Amino acid sequence: MNILAGEENLLFGEATFQVGNKQITMKKIKTDNYSKIFDYISSVKEAISAREIKRYKDIVYDIIANHEKNGEKVFVVNALDINKIDSNKMVLGIHPKYDETLPTRGLVGLDTVTFIEHALYNNSTIKFEDIAGVWAEKRLSKTHYFPTYYIKNNVTNGFNFGAKYIANYDAMEKRYIELKKKAGNLSQEKITQYEQDYNDSVLKPTKDKKDVLFHNSLLLLIIKKVSKDDFRDFLKEMYKKNKEYINNSGFKQCICYLDR
């Protein structure tokens, strides 16, 4: 993507770059209109999935490393400085929403609100481990793929919190394994009770014990007593009634494991 001063439309072309003995073809866009770029990217229906991108993380790492060796900085661009792009530098991604708490380079990610709304409304196959930021430090680890809903809460001063991301991800993985074991040992009485609470929750939302409600609802999803589509609708309704659930750990767990 290149900025062409004064060009309001999108001018399309193709470009290639070499990775080892592989030649990669990509879409090339020239424009001076950030809004149209974002609209175009958002409208693409058939694209490389996040899971497929993750498979090529070693290639991404090598590209970043080569650019760093050449003294170039890998950075993220947002709407406020889109016109300042140096087209000779590598741009990993555009952050759709400006946020001063996000690092200024090496990150492709979403803030918490964008992530949750995307999970609920825009993508029926979103996965917790696939919506991830790329941490581009000179000593970038190939395993540094971080769940983005942690970005807003944990990043305060640059690269110091990488270890915390990994710890949080590992903790979530362990939590899922625990829930799966628990789900396999649920009595029919408990299942019936959880189903009743789940069915009543949207019509008669309670003000307390929301963590318990989301936790138990997630168990119903794991044992397939609730379909993914119905579960997504349930979360949409809860989120519509109270957007403060974005800070509820049980709600965020449901989002993360919605389509596991």
C-alpha cells in the first residue's frame, strides 16, 4: 500500500516480493484516502484466514528480522498518521482505532471493544489464539503471538509485558482444559439448572453472579447443549443490555472460546 498524494480513489495493481525461493504476489493499492482503504479491506470476503497467517509466522519473523538488520523499523500505522507513511518501510498493519496505550511499532491488533464487537457481529469463525498481535522487536521470539484482548489492559510501557501475555495465554489454556474436565462430570441435575439459568438470563437478567452465569453457560457450550449460533446470540443480547460486560472475566472467556 502506498500513499499517492491527492488521489481520492483506489488505484489497484500487483506487487511481488521474494521469500527464500518463493515469490509472493500481493495486491497493491495507491491512494490518499484512508477511509476507502479501510472500507476495501473490511469488504474482502475471501481472504487468508488468521489461522493460515499463523502458519507462516516463521516467514513473517524472517522478513521482520531482515528489515531490522537493514536498520528499518517495522511499525503500525493508524488513521492519524496514515499520511506520514514512508513507502520504503515495511508496514505490518493498520490499527483501525487510535489508542495511545498501544505500542507505536510492530503491532497488528485490536483494542478490547473492537475485538469483542468483531467476535460477536462480524466473524462466525473467530478463534482466541488466532486474533493476535505481532510483536516486532529486534529479538522477536517466534512464539510471541498474543491474544489481543489483553493488549488494552496490559500494555503500558512498550515491550516490558511480553512475558505477561504468554502467562495469560497459558493460564487461559489451562482454564479451558479444567472446564472441559468439569463439563464431562456434570450431573443431569446441574445441566438442567444451568439450562434454566441460561434460558432465563436474557429475559430476566440478574445484577449479581454474572461470572457464574457466563461460566456455567460456557459449560453448556462445551457439552454441546447449546449451539454456537445460539450461544453467540445469547452473548450479543447480554452485551447489548450492558456493555460493561467487556470487563467481566466470564464474558471474555465466553468470547475467547466461542468457536474453539
